[in-house]
Amino acid sequence: MAKKSFFLLILVVLTHRLVFAQSFDPEQVLTQATDEFNAGRYYGIPALLKPVIDNSKTTNEQLVRAYLLLTQSYLILDDPIAAEDSYLKLLRADPEYVANTARDPIDVYYLSKKFTSTPIVTPHIRAGLNTSVVRIIRELTVSGTEIDTRSVLKAGVQVGLGFDFNLSTKWSIGIEGNFANKAFKRTTDKGNRKYFGADDLTTVERQNWFDVPVYVKYSYDSGKIRPFGYAGFAFNFLISARGINWQFRDNFADGSVKEAEEPNENLTYKRNLLNRSLVVGGGVKYKIGKDFLFVDVRYMPGLSNLTKADKIYYDKEGAFDPSVVFYGQVNDFFRLDNFSISGGYIRPIYNPRKKGKPLFGIFKKKPAPAVD
């Protein structure tokens, strides 16, 4: 009989808890706790709010309000350790919560100055499209005259991973590793200066790069939409380069035309593999929960000459390259500029914490001199 009564008691307790969980309303308890606070009854608030904090139905916004109410209560009860612990938990619930004097009590505002939730490192991934433009340093040709040429935009793709090391909520130092497929096309212009006076040549080169940009970034730190901009320097490592379907058009005086096409050619050995460029860009971030989506536009003007001077007239084995005579074209000395647009995803690694002491005290505010 006793065993039967014991199991019956357990069943009643479990049923009661199940009914309570289903009927529990965090908003109602928060309202009750706020009324208790306004009435000056602070001691019972922690116990009153515990079910709100522990309940899975509590929203993030309700959790922030609960911890804020606890922080205020502990400050009034002169329990600074519990107040700091409650405010730290508030920041873990909402890392971007910023106390202000217009909304929060002044003691909470001053307490908030002891804490920061700024991520130490913010990773992001990116992918998008790019196009490249050749900037001639020195034109080289075997035709004996200068050639009128123009660039035709060709699309490439890039994908990469980056990290922002945050100096403050607005300033950071960024570094990325990006794989990029880049291409450029050059063709004879409609001017009078053509190959051998009348002939046309179209060249396409496609290259694979690994770019490592390093830059200083400034970002807005509030709002749903947050603009940002940055500038810096990049190391550019050329992985491979190929000439794609070079076409030569021999235009005779009688109006007849003879066309020739060269198959794909490996040009990597004719290119400098380590190059440098500047980096300038900007865009906007769109906040989704604690994370961000972003769109970025970037310009990377090349600083290095891509052509190896000792490989201009020779093939990979060191023999004279017959295509130089056949096509009447050699590799110019040139730099490569790249324009890109990317979209990506940012996942801040928030780290709510108490602020540390300034390094060696060099940024520590000196106390005001005593007044007699």
C-alpha cells in the first residue's frame, strides 16, 4: 500500500510540473517582477525570475529584461558581485546591448562601462565575381610600330576566408586568404596602328591566384544595415596562367582574310609568381540575429610587373618561341588591376567579459590633481 501511494505521489508531482510548464507565461512573471521592483520589494525578485531564466519558452528579449531587472535589484541591495554576474549574463544573451542614460538607471549605465562584448576575432566567408584590366608599363612588339589595343572585360570568380581582429567596436585589422580565377582580353582597336599595318590580334589570358589582403577597416557598429570601408595592401601569388584561343587575322590589301588560331598555351613560366597590389573597398552588412550577411565591392590596383623580362622571346625549354614571329606579338610589361563584387556571411565570435587593464597603463586615465 505504501509503495502504491509513493508512485501515486510521483505521478501527481510530474503531472503538476507538466501542467505548470504548459501554462507558464514568462511575460506574466516579468510583469509581476517589475511590479515588485517598483513597490520596493527587491529580495524576492531573484527567486521570482528564476523560472523565467530557466524556462525554454523564454525569448531572448525577455531574458535580457530579466537579467536587467536582476542587475538593478542587486545594485540596490548593495551586492556588486551578483550585479556584475547578472549584467555579464545579460551580455551573453544580447552581446550588442548598450546601456544608455536615457533608458537605463545611472548605476546600471556606470556598471556597463566595466564590460565589453566586442569580438576579439570576427571570421567571414566570401564568394563572388571579378574582372581584370591590363595596365601597360611598356609595350613590346615585333611589328616595328606601336599598336592600338583595347581591353575587353572577362569575368572570373573568387572565394575566400577572412578574419577581422577588432581594435574597438568600429576599427579592426583584417586579413584574408582568397582563391581567385581572373581573366583579361586584349584586341586590336579600330585605329590605324595595327600589327604590320593592317592585321588584328586578339589574346585572352586566364590566371589562377591566391591573394592575401591585409587592411584597416572602419565599420558602423549599430543598426540593421551597417556600412563599412577599408584600405590596405595585398600579396598576390600567381598559381597558373594560360593563353586561351589566341586569334590572328591577316588582312590582305585585296580584301581577303586569313585567320589563324593558337591552341591553349601555358604562360606561367613567363609570369612573375609573387606580386603586390593595393586594396580599397567597402560595402554594407545586414544584421540577422547575431550574425551578418554582407555585400562588398573591391578594387585592387596592381603594383608589380607580371612579365619576366628573360622569358619574353623564349619557350619553357629556353628555345626561341616561334609564335613570336608567327603572331607578331610578344608579352608586354604590364600590371593587372582587378575589380570584384562579393557576397558573404559574418559570424562574430562574441566574448562578453570584464574589461582588462590597459597595457602597461599607458592608456590609463590619470586622476585629476587635488584642489586645495
